[in-house]
Amino acid sequence: MFKDLLKAIHFGDMLPVAIVSCIYITLILYATWNYSVKNSENTIKIYSLVMLAVFMLLPRIKPYDFIILVVPLYFLFKDCSYLIKSLVIMVISLPQFVWFIGSTSDLPFMLGSYPQTYSLILIFIVIILHNYSTPASHPKGSNP
């Protein structure tokens, strides 16, 4: 995906791709680690986010590959407000929407063949921002 997105940069084709890939991997691992530290008492949420992180580090392109992420998304968002759940539904629907309007518009060609990966990145960002905006259930050092 990064190679397709960085075609315009000609610094020896693989150098920009390697740099962007390393930054991407570092950000995913750092965000996952921060999430697991903040939610250390809720192992199912940690496992669910790790599953999403694995999908982001080893991306799949076909829409049917993403069906396995329904269960982790349920556990990550079951306690959220309806506004957050609606946002998640909209982001999850993005690939289907792009596919649906593909026959009448040039939008899918602008996005390339990676709308599912874009959707997964947006879901991950929503999870991290929601985690960042909610306080921890109990401060460190106190008894749960």
C-alpha cells in the first residue's frame, strides 16, 4: 500500500517505503502498548486491540478477510455511547460505500484498492482517541 501511495517520490523506490513503513509499525506498536497499559485490568479489550494491530501490521485486502474482526470490535465498543457506535458503523461501512459507488464515480480509483485498510486505520484511530479521552477506571497504585 505504501509503495502505491508513494509512487510520486523517487528517492530510490524502496527508501521512502521503508521509512514510512517503519514509522507506521512504530506508531501501531506504541499505541497498542499505551492502550494495554491503560486497560491492564480488561484483558479481553487488550486481546481485541492486539488482534486489530496484527491485522494492521499484516494487512489483508479482501473484504471477507475483515469479517473476523467483528468479535474484537464488539468487545472494544460494547460499553461506548451510541454516538461512538454510530461513528464506528460509518467507518466500517466505508469500503462497502466505495465499492457501491465505484461503477458511477472515480472515487475508488482515487483511493486505490485499499479502502478496507483505510477503514481499519480509521477504526484504530477512533479506538485510540476514545481510549485517550476516557479516564482510567482506577489510578495506578490504588486497589481496584
